[in-house]
Amino acid sequence: MIAMKKITAAMTLVTAAFAAEAADVRLISSTPAGQWVDCGSIELAEYDNTVSHDVMVTRYGAQTMLGFGGCFNELGGKALKSLGKEERQRVMEMLFDSEDGLNFSVCRTPVGANDFATEWYSYDETPGDFELRKFSIKHDKKYLIPYIKEALAINPSLRIWASPWSAPQWLKTNGHYSNRADAINGLDPSKEVPTGNDQMILEPEYLTTYSKYLSRYVTEYKKEGIDIFMLQFQNEPYTFNIWPNCSWTPAGMTKFVGSYLGPEFEATHPDVELWLGTLNTDRFDHVETMLSDEAMSRYIKGVGVQWEGKDIVKKISETYPHLPIIQTENECGDGSNDWGAAEHTYWLMKKYIEDGAGMYMYFNMVLGDDCRSSWGWKQNAMVVVDTKSKKATFTPEYWLMKHFSRYVQPGARRLITLGNNYNLSAFENEDGSRVIVVFNPDETVRNMSVSLGCDCVMNLSLQPKSFNTLLITE
């Protein structure tokens, strides 16, 4: 046995003891041959302190889980629109229904075009329109807003947050939505803006206008019945690529949030949280620089990270324990949509969550046909729509997400686990139910014993290449 003295004082005692005779344990398993298979009940044995076990699920909690979700991308909405009414409803329920679906509680949406939009656009492409008289979200009303509204019809409590990929072109130093030249975007190579430079024009008139632009977006979406509860002001400020994006330096971001965006939202949308993100960098010193700025830090309510940001989640969590951290976009793959992609995503989910992230977001919930973006990049999706046959299929990553999202509720606490098996994550919901997600990556059956503290023991026999969820209730 591993001594309980290894549990630190910073961890919180959150659970009550389970009696073996009173608890019910349900096992659900997914393999390449069959997904979301109800394997029935697992019998609990009495705990015996003379016997060692592979894993102990302690009564001690780490971070609070804030939810699971995905991103409403325009190409996903377009693919869904190609389906008939019944098939479309089936897909939406499989994503958002609390019983049969993924039970997503929080989702992301872009502010203007992202790399999975149908084309480049912003809400105001009129140069010099500092009063935003030409501002319009009309473009979003074709695919994006209907997509969000259908999700809200199934789950009215779904929370939506937003982030822009690019500001209007006339607010940027190179007058272009992208920062890297390519034939597909028409940017002159002499106007590239690599990472480490500010692509936004940092003059007061421009930053004031952009802060009002983002505020106006929240206002116009509210008129559509879509409440934005949180804004992360830039997707991947460290990206140098051919689709909509924008390079920022820490100094530029600090200036914008502390002197413009923060005061604007404090005045117009004080109920909308401003987060630092979405950060795709492993430069923790940059995070420190920004959060040490008094003007900026007073407005920042949390930190969002993706891609390279996964390497500094633990450091951020340890240094700023008062700030929640969320993973904002999974590593999107290459359109393979196979079991190997799901395994890769599993390890990412486990790392982010164990390092302190309280939320995990999938990027493309839905894509059509070959899953290719308007800028030529194939990515993975949880649902792939065949626009010719008008049918949708659910990929292995859909089922992986369900193994976490279906039963781990917002407000759950991640439970500390001890032992030599690192393929297991455990949570306790506010109603006292526990959820354990365990992966067997082997080609053979894996037998393992899991003790629930010093209360009782589960002896498991996990199928080869399987994702497994155990729901433990009294």
C-alpha cells in the first residue's frame, strides 16, 4: 500500500465512505468492435488492508470540474443543414441530450470567421468605421446561429463562451485576416506578421474600436437569445499560419485588456467573464508577465490553454490557484477519425485534467465528407456527415468524449488516485456519485483491482483496447 501521508494538505476531503453492500457499480465499455456497451453491474468486495491493489481512489479532491463541450464551427452547421430533419435531430440529441447524448454543458463559438468557417468574414469590413455603423452578424444567421439555437433547444442550460480568431482586417497592421502568406489567402509575403509581433494596430482609436466590436458581438448575440458568459479575447495569439488569426505580444495583450477591453466590458457587460486565452504557448514567463500586470489581472477570471499550452497547465495551476484553467481546443488530427486518434485524445484529456484543467473542449463536433477546412486542412470530428447519403456516423472520439462527459457533471471534484496504474481518472459529483474512467491500451485483457479508499474494492477485467466508465452510486 502507498502511505496516505503523500496526500498534501492542499487537497480537500470531499467524499463519504461507501459500504460495499450498499453501493451499485455500473460498467460501460467501448472497443473498436462495439461502443458504449452496458456491461452490467460490478460486484464490490470488502476492503482488506493486508492485500495490495493496483489503484486507490482516495477521498481527497483536487480541482473542480467545470464541464465538457465542443465548438460550434460554421462548417459543422453547414454539414448538419444538409441532413433531413430526423437525422439532424438525431445528431443533435446524441451531442446535447443529457440522457442519451454527450450531456455537454458548455460550448465554444467563434467571433467571426475561424479556420472552419465557410470563408473569411468579420462583422465590420468597412475601413475607418470606428463607430461600427456597419456592424452586422448577418453572416452567422445562415449556419452558426441556427446550430447553436438547436443545441439550446435540447439543453437550455448549455453555457456558451466565445473567442475571435481575427479582428476586422482594417484594425490590423497588415490589413489582412491572416499573418502568413499562402496562395490560398492571397497575402503578400512582405506583409507577413510572425509570432512575436503585434498584428493589431495598438493605437487608442483602434483598440477602443475593437473592444467595442467585441462588446457589440455579445449584445447582438443576446438579441438572438444566445447569452455569452465568457470571452477569451484571442484564439492562439502565438500562431503563424494561413487561416484567420492574429499575432499578439504579451505587452500588446496586456495593454488591450487592461486599458480597453476590461473597462469596456466592465461598463457594458459586467456579467461576462474575461479570460486570458486561448494560449497556445509553453512560455510560462509570458503568462507571468501578463498576470503580474495590475491593470490586466483585475479583469482576468481564468486561463484558457490549448496545443503547446498543455505543457504549462500544472505550473499555472500551482502558481495561480485562485484562477480556474480550461483546455480550449483538442489537438485536431488529420481527418483519420480512427481508434488511434481517440487514444491520442484520451492521453491529452488525462494530462490536461490531472495537471489542473477543469474543462475539456473538443473542436469540431461535426464536419462533412472529407472533414477539410476552407483553408485545406483535414481535421477529425466526433460526427461525420455524408452529404450525399444524408447520413451521419459517430467516430471513436465521440464515444471517448461520452465516457467522460456523460456522468462527470459540472461541480464534480477530481479525486486523487494512488498507485502504479496511470490509465485511470476518478471524480465525485455533487450528488455523491463517483465516476471512474479507465483505459486499457493493451492488445490483451487487463485485470486490475481498484480500491475506493479503505471502504471496498473493485476487481476489474478490462477488454483489450477499451475505454471504460464506472458509475458508482448508493
